[in-house]
Amino acid sequence: MMQSARTLRRCGQGGAFSRWMSTSAIPSANPLVNVERREGFAIVRLNRPPVNSLNLEMFQALDKTVEELEKDKTIKGMILASANPKIFSGGLDITELYQPKNHRLREFWGSFQRFFLRLYMSPLATVAAVEGHSPAGGCFLAMCCDARVMAIGKPVMGLNETKLGIAAPFWMKDVMLNTIGHRETEKMLGLGLQVDAINAKRIGLVDEAVELDEVLPVAESILQQWLAIPGHARKATKHLMRHATAERLRSDLKGDVDNFADFIETDRVQNALGAYLESLKKSKESKQSKA
């Protein structure tokens, strides 16, 4: 616990760990998103086993959840976490992309757009508590928050879409560019890189790299720093910093859906996704045969 104490002091909230352990919580009944309301903030946990993959229904549940929190005058901030400490989110649900029905594909992408805009521009102060792996869309959700805390060890995060034969849309690129700069974004996106917590902190992808049991307490510490700023000033500054990125997508939502659907439905992308799903199937069968 000495490391926890040092980290919490460094984050400016030495009492956060004790507050974390003692604060009561009221869980929600939403099967895909668990919500715990605490004093002045909420913990929102992704809860879609096995890997919190992001499908249409998950995006809709997340969007509704954050909208409700924004309307709650007692809630000023949010920690985005996972109900499974081994995985933050496995990213977009590949089954939404492979051999899709066109209307479902378009609805799915539209739901992703809407939740991105809500989370990225939310008046709430937001911190991602990344305890487990966070590839692709999982990494993107974390980047949409105001700050990120990641567990040291095996977990990795990054936008690895190119390895699946997919190019990230411009707004995902823009968010990463705003987070880690042009050259690091060029390498991360182009090579489909994923990095551990130490390297994620080195390039600015996360704000703190801590032991697993420290992730949530430190996330609260950082959240309290954001909440200590007068709300009107914090919200205005967030809008100033992020408005241009969000507006670039808002100006042509349908065009982005059209471009995405046209790209995903090409033979080369479908073949790449099919090969990826087949590799996952073989890997699972191999593990089962060895068990």
C-alpha cells in the first residue's frame, strides 16, 4: 500500500483511498452498464461479458446512461471502468461488421457517433479507469475521457484497426492526435500498435500508470482534481479545446456513415474480417483441446 499512498499524494488527494473504501454505492439494474452513484460522481462499468465488446445495444445503453447522469444535478463527474478487471473493452463487436445487414451497420455506426460526441463533449468531468486490456474501440473510449489511469503489467491499449484490415475514421484519428501528438499517432495508427501502461504514460496516452489495486482510487483522485475547478470554467475550457474536433464530425454525420458502410462492405475488408474471426475460432479450439 506504500505505492498507493505515494501515487495518491502525487495526484493531490491523499484521502481518496479511504474515501473509496468507505463510500456507499447504489448499483443500477442495467444489464450492459452498471452504475454506482457516489458523492458527487458516478462509476460507470461496462458489463457485456466476456470482453465488453461494443455493439449497437452497448452504445445505446452507454449513451442513455451518460445522458441520465448529465441530467442529475448531484452528479458532476464520472469514472468509466469495467465490471471485469481483466478487460476494459475489447473494442467494436466484429460481428456488427462482418457480413452485416446494411441498415443494422448504419444504425450501429450512428450509435457509435452519438456516444462519441456525448462522452467527448460531456459537461461531466470524466476519467477512464483502465484495469485490463483496451484495444481499438476500448482505447478510443478511454481517450474520450478527460484523463486516464492504467494498470501496470499485462494490459495493453491502442488503436490496432490496421491489423484487422480497417482504417480508423478521421474522428478517431483526431482524438488520438489531440492526445499524443502527430508523430506518435502516425506510428500507433499506421502500425496498429498497442502499448503497456508504462509506455502509454511515456507517450501521453494515459496520465498515470499504477498497480491494479490503485487504478480506481487514483482515478477518483484525478477526478477530484477536475471537480475542484469551478464547473463553469471547466466546462467552457473543455468546449474550447474539443469543439472543433466534435464539430468536424457533426457537420457531416450521414457522410461519415456512408463512407464507413461503403468501406466495411468491400470484399477486401470482409475477407480480412472473416480471416480474423476464423483465427479467433481456431485459437479458442486449440485452447479447449489443451484444457
